[in-house]
Amino acid sequence: MIAGNIPGKTQTIPTAIYVAVDSGNTTMAWAWTGAIIALSFILLFTVRRSS
């Protein structure tokens, strides 16, 4: 996987999780992980409901 990371400009969620874990901020990494899981379920529910 290739991803660019300019903090505050082009950071993606997976890169934010990696940077948080790398810097020792596991609380932020888990927050991002929970957010991406919640967003995934919301999108799946919305798509499933509309079809």
C-alpha cells in the first residue's frame, strides 16, 4: 500500500492510525479505528436499505 502523508492536508484515516500507533497515542488510534468501523456499518446499512 502506498499513501502520502502531509499532516493536516493529505492524511488518510489508515495513515492517521499508523501515525498514532507509531507515536504511542493508542487512544487516538482506537478512536480512528472505531470511527472507520462505525462509518463502514452506517454506509452498509444505508446502501442495503436503499436497494
